[in-house]
Amino acid sequence: MLIIGIALLFFSLRKPPTKDLILIFLLTSFFSTFLGVIVVEEKMLEYPISFLSNYFSSSILYEYLILPVVCIYFYQATYYSRYPSIILKCTLYTAFLTIIEVIFERYTDLIKYHTWTWIHTFISIFFLFMFIRILMQLINKQER
């Protein structure tokens, strides 16, 4: 997952506006880490096998790399879109990530749900992506 995440990050930053993409990456990392720590510390879910598990209780590969990179691709896919299209694309990106997480939860030891469900994942990712998209729109509007 580390290699896939780094490769996707490399390819995602090749399109302009690079400033926006780096900001999206950092904002998504910040907010997902904040939410991820709360969820893990409240024991809603756990990551029995994770990268650098001696130092982090949450999944740093997911929160610092995979999710921010997917958010960059979502932003690029919706850069010229109107709100109905943005909502549809956000739903598709969110559904993809949720399905992958459910597969990992059922068939691997990478994630284990306690009180957390796939619905929580879907809703949290959807609102995070929409929040980042609207925030970037406001930042770019203010910049102009």
C-alpha cells in the first residue's frame, strides 16, 4: 500500500495547479488524522496490523497517504464540475474507498470494526471530501 500510495501521489502532482493539490493533500491529512485518532482512541475500530504500529495507533498509511491522494484525484475530477456532478463524483469516490475498507475488514487483519460500520466510513469520507472541495473553492475565490 505504501508503494501504491507514493506512486499515485507522484502521478497526481503532475497536473497544475500544484499549489492547490499540495494544500488538499495537507488539509485532508490533517482532518483525517484528527478524526482517525478520535475513532481509534474511542475503540470504535482498531488496526491490528499497521505500518509503524509501535508509534501510531491509527493507520498512518491510510490517513496520511491513501485518503489524501484519493482526495486529490477527486478534486481534479471535479475541478470544472457543478454541484450535482461534484456530489455524484464524491459519492462514487466515497463508495470505492468504503468498499475497499469493507473488503479489508472482512478478509484481512488490517482493520477491525467494533462499533464502527461501513456507513460511518461512507458518511465521514463523503463529508470530508465535500468539506475539502468547498474549502478549496473558498480559498481560490479569496485568492482571486
